[in-house]
Amino acid sequence: MTDRAVGTRRVYRLNPAGVAALRDQLETFWNRALDGYQDVVDQTEEKP
């Protein structure tokens, strides 16, 4: 993250590489979580 003064305000800017890495981590987490949920749903449907 970078910042700069503009008058009495501060303007912040996120590092695009850092945001991309965070997005990748979140996508991996959610994909695993959703796959696990799908496995549970599939197992529940198979039981009589």
C-alpha cells in the first residue's frame, strides 16, 4: 500500500500484486470450502 498527501487528505493505493495474491488465496479457500460442502451434500443424498 502506498499513500500520499493531497491537501489535508491522504490518498491510499493498494499494491495490485498484493491484491491479486489475496484474491488467489480467497478463491482457493472458497473453492475448497464449496467442494467440501458439495461432498457432504452428495453423501447426504446417497443415504436412504
